[in-house]
Amino acid sequence: MYPGAIAAVTPDKPAVIMAGSGQIITYRRLDEESNRLAHLFRAAGLRPGDHVAFMLANHPLFLAIAWAAHRSGLYYTAISSRLQTDELAYIVDNCGARVFISSADLAEVATSIAAETPGVELRLMLDGTAEGFSSYEEAVAAHPVTPIEDEVQGADMLYSSGTTGRPKGVKPALPEAPLDAPGTLLRLVQGLFAPTSDSVYLSPAPLYHAAPLRYCLTFQRLGATVVVMERFDPERYLELVERYGVTHTQLVPTMFIKLLKLPEETRKKYDLSSLQCAVHAAAPCPVPVKEQMIDWWGPIVHEYYAGTEGNGFLYASPQDWLQHRGTVGRSLLGTVRICDDDGAELPVGERGTVFFDSRARFEYHGDPDKTRSVQDPQGRGWTTLGDIGYLDADGFLYLTDRRSYMIISGGVNIYPQEAENVLSIHPKVADVAVFGIPDEEMGEQVKAVVQPASMDEAGPALEAELIAYCRAHLAHYKCPRSVDFREELPRHPTGKLYKRLLRDEYLRHG
């Protein structure tokens, strides 16, 4: 289904509820707003296969704009609202956007890219105007609320968050399918999580990220209500579950950790009995953290492993995970291959690069070198997201780290995720990053940078306590030899850590 079909039956049903303001976008308005913008795209000369980009915070019309591009057969790039001029200009120019949409609260950075994005023919601004931008509201008001005549499905072309260099635009093939044709994600969501038109989906993450955007659109295909948090706050999250009778939600492990660190009386304060399914992805979850979440919420915590690239999909039900603790799932799309540096397959239990052997094809837009870099060295069409892991005898995958973050100390491979998982659950740790820094004798040594729960405790005593705590749970060579403290770590709102920024800083300054 799609918003128009749902609006025809339940026009006044909330399609979007903004958690902070309480503003409601009904299915009628979602349909009409997306139709008006689709007409504007056609009037501007855009045809299927053309490209639009938008940079917005979690705005009430965010999903309507995505639907407008999707029902027009366009590629659409949702861009982080946290980017600064250089990276924003790079993405808007690189994706080939002919239309760029932003909002008045982001006007300063949105207007700063004009000279670097000459391919943009139309610039629209919500909630106000700025130099070079037309009023979004006035522009769409001139167009009808009925569908365009040549509706066809488009596709998102999203950029990686840039944790390992320049963001990469993942360009899939266009579906070239009718608007009501079900896609792979819809079938997976229906089969695994059983949502209905009565479901309420709580999205606590930025909508410009792949999973929140795609899952919100998918739940709207089913006629569900999507509750959007402007920003994540752990107690507010629990309050929203109770207030709206949330049935389905998707989080990342850092959100679990923040929820678990709430005082016990706060955690018990809210009625969470409506929750049927809590999905998590984006990063491996420390085993103790997931155990505690299942103890609290019951066996409703589902996990999947996939990427923006769409080259594979692994899934672990709560029961699967309890029988294979630490797994990120077993493949439902394609076959997982674990390979060494030469591309030779490794046996069960051995760590190597995780490749997907599937029919899915993608390219990194305008960058054939990056595209080739994720393909297997033996030319079999397999692709990787850059993770290291191993399979067990039942075909369940366990991730150990990203290849780019592996530490080699004294000739031994060390996977920093292991120490991060241990330190993240220490009560005095709010956030942690572990990585390698140069060492004259060993090549690299293990360094931890910690955001303490209280900066008042930062210092040599806490450093010694954390190192000892890590050594009580892991082999000493896997543990940090030193710990530095920061008020905040550079983490993407989706939960991904910008470890590259920290590591590069230590490489520059020693």
C-alpha cells in the first residue's frame, strides 16, 4: 500500500505524531502534501531517475517529502542536519541533486553551499526563506493535491556517515515498479515483526539515517502510526511508549545502555506492556546489555544485521539470540562467506572479512574505486560492509570489529570492540572508544577514550579502575594501557561512533 490508498480509507488517522510538539500529520495531509510536491518536481522538469536532496532535522514534513520523491520515481538523498559546509556541499553536488530542500533553522549552512552546488536548479526552504531559496509552502501551494499521472517507485540514495573517510553514496537500481508493489523490506518486516494498520511505531533516531527512514516509510505503507522523537532522551522514550501504546520500535545499542542506566525507580515508572517488538541494529550489542534488556522487556528484542548497501540481511529472533548469545543473526538474503585477505573462504569458527554472496547489486555513486574496494578479490561478485566476524556451526554470524579498526600489537590482532563492550557497561562510563595508537616497541598499543558518567571522577584513580576492570574480563593484551577522558565522544545520532576522528587526532599529536 501507500499513503494515498490509506488516506482513501482512514484520512484522519495520524500518519506522523511529533513527540515533542504533539503535532499530527494525518494520512490525508501526508498524501496531499506529497502529491503537491510531486507535481512541483514534474513542473521543474524532473523525471524518473533524476535526483533530489533534502537536509532537515526530524521535521513534521520529513516523511511527506520522502514520499513525494518516492512516488515520482526519483532518487532521493536525505542528508544529516549536523553537517557543515564542506561535507554538505560534497554530498549535494556528488549526488547530482537538481532540487535541494532545507529549513529555516538550518539556513546558515544551507545557504553556504550555493557556489559549490551549481547543478541545483531549485532550492526550497521550509518555515521561512533565505537568500537563494524559495518558500517551500508557497511553492507547493500552487499545485494540486491529486496524484501525478506517471507515478512510479523511486529509491533512496543515502550516504554513509563518513566514519572511515568521505561519505559514500549508495546507488541501487530503481525498482521501476508501481507505487503499490511490495518491496523486499516490506516483506521482511511483515514476516518477522508482524505489524498491522493498528501498530504504533516509535522512531527515536534521526530520520535521515537509512534504517529510521526506510522503516518509517514501511510502517506507513501498512497504515500504522509513526511517532517521531525530535531527539532521543531515555526517560522521554519510556513515557512515549506508555502514552501512545507503542507496539513496535527500533533502537541502537547506545540507546539500550542509556535506558539501562536510568534509576530503577524511573525504569519501573512507565507501563511498557504494549510493546510487542523492539528491533535493534546499526552496531553489535554487548552481550550483558542485551541480556539485561531481555530481562526487563521480555523476549521481544529482535536483531538484524544489514547495511545501507542492501547487499544482505541477517536476523536473530529473541529465541535465536538466547541460544547463540552474541550473534547478529543468520542470513535471510544471500549467503555469508568468511574470507581471508586473499579472498579464500575460511572454515567455521575462523575470523575473517564478512562477504555477502547475493544477487543485490549496488555502486558507490561516482566512485568506481570505492565500489571495487568492497568486492571480493577473486571476482565472484561478493561484497562486504568492511566487518570482521566468524560463523558458528549453525550459520549464525558473530562480528568482532571493523577491519579498519583492528589493532596489530606485537604481531597479534586485537579487536577493540571486545574492550569497548566490557567498558561500556561499567557504571562510571557513559561512552567509550577503543583504538590503536603508535607504539615504538609493539607497533600499536591499545588506547581508550572514555566519557565518564561524571567528569568530576575523571583522573588517574578512575583510569586505574577501568583498566583493572577490563583486565578482570579480558586477556590483558586486549585491554587499554591508558585511558583518557572527554566530556563527550564524537558519536553520530544513529549511534555510530566517529572513531576515525579520535584516532586521527592521536596520530597527528602523538
